[in-house]
Amino acid sequence: MKTHIFLPPVSRPTGGITVLRQIADILHRAGREVCLVARERTGWRPAGLEDAAPVVEWADMRLEAGDVWLVPEGWANALMPGLEARARCVSYVQNWAYLFSSLPPGVTWDRLPVEFVGVSDPVSQFVELSTGRPTPTLRPGIDLDLFAAPEAKPDGPVRVAYMPRKNKALAAQIRAIFEHRNGPDRVRWVEIQGMDAFGVARELGKAHVFLMTGFPEGCPLPPLEAMACGCACVGYAGFGGWDYMRQALPGRYAPMVDLRPVDWAGNGLWCADGDVLDAALSLETMMKWAEVRSPEHVACVDAARATARAYSVQEQERAVLALWDSLEQTARK
């Protein structure tokens, strides 16, 4: 059973493309037949790993019946070669928000012989409730050697890291509310943008709090990376973040979907997506906890680091190989 993984045309590295690359490399290292299929010659390509899975051009792709054709959810038209070849077509839903957006007019998922895999438990629930099809979960992994907590955080004002490009207007509102209530110099704002992974890890290692403003999300990696770096977290889950986000205080906002059992306690103060007031007030609470290293803050950081450990690249590798074992077993039936 050969696996072909579609690489959408993008001009710069993205989290979703990186996860596709990770899956391919895991399968390649395990000795399974796999290749990445590039739609265009230009744009960003996965490279730099000695044992990286081979990349073939779209025109050179040779799909056969029984092969796996893995395509991310926002590229429904890319399923066509797999459908024509009677390959086993799998849509990897990395963001629930795009599940239906790329379908051609008049086409519905119930008319297509396509299987689904979700990037998180909430996404899998979304797909199952929307389409009625069983959807296993395949989570991403983060490099815990790169994203790691330092022995101590810097002294001085609490450092709040955030990504201003994620819902930029809402991030500005949260910051404005916070500064009107606490003054402009109560915390030091750290903007995470225009950095490679090493730069992000370095800044998160110096931050005390991470403010998450992004949504919608499938299984957001920035909060996990912040948790691994010893940050207490505040903000939005984007729906998919509820795979691992748990409230550090009782009685706070909860999503509609059932939350799976996890081995960690509350790892942040999480708000309904778009609620800027709750996000600002939650940031204020977390800032006050961090200033005095309160028991609540210590417990939150400990839970956050336990959360991150469950999303290691080693856990991702185990899950990828288990899923492909399952695909092979069902193919034999």
C-alpha cells in the first residue's frame, strides 16, 4: 500500500504543510512506501532532512487502485486523481472551518467515496456530526528539544507573548482594554512574528504568559509550544484547541462538544472565540498570578508542561504508524 500525500501550493512554510511533511517522513523512516506530491514547481517545498520522503511533481504522479491518496480538507478538487484511479481517498481535516468551503457547486461529501481523519478530537467530532462518517484522530507533534522551558524566567514585568497577525483587530482590542485597566507599562508585550522556529522558541522561553488570539483552529500549535516553554496561557481555543485546553478555574466557558479525558489539570484561562472582554480580564488575572508566582500560576504552568509532553513528535510518530497499520488491516478485508 503506497501513500501519496498532496502538497498544496504555498509560498512559505505553514503549520498544516509542516504536519503533512512530518507524516511523510515518519512513514518513510519506517520503511513504508510514501511520497509527497507537489502541485506546482514554484513555492515552498519541504527540504532539509537527510531521510526526507521523496517529492514528485503532479504530472509524474502515478496513483493506483489500493494506494492511499491523502489530501488536506481545503483542497477538494485535488481528490480527483485519486477518485479516478479508485485509490483510497482520505481527507485530512486540519481545520474544521474549511471542510465544506472547497467543495465544487452541487457536490456533497455523501456523494464522494472519501474517508476522513481529523487533526484533533473536536475536529473529528465536528466531521462525524456533520457528515455522519467515523473520523479517527491524528494529532500533530512539537519538538520538545526545541520548545523547552528555561531554568528561570526573566525578572521584571510580566512578559506577555502573542501573535499580532492572528485576528489582528481583536488582539489590539484585548491589549487596549488591558492597558486601560492596568496602565501601559504593567506588562511587557512580546510580538511573535517574522521569526523562524528557533526565534519563536527563544522568545517563548523568556515569556511568562502566552495570549492566544487565533480562531478558527484545528489543533493550534502555538499554545502547545508556549506551554512547553513554561508559559501560562490565556485566550481562544478556536474550537480545535479543546483537544488539550482545560480550564484552570471552574465555572468558566465550555464548548458544546464533549471533552475527552486527559491526564493533566487546568492549563489556562480559556474564553469563547471573539470575546475580547473576557480575554482581557483573563489576561489580567493571569498577570496577577504570574507577578507573585501564586499557587494557581504554578499549577497552571505545571499542567501546561504536562500537556505539551503529550504532544511530542514521538507521540505523533506512534499515532501515525498505528493509523497506517489500521488502514492496512481494513484494506485486507
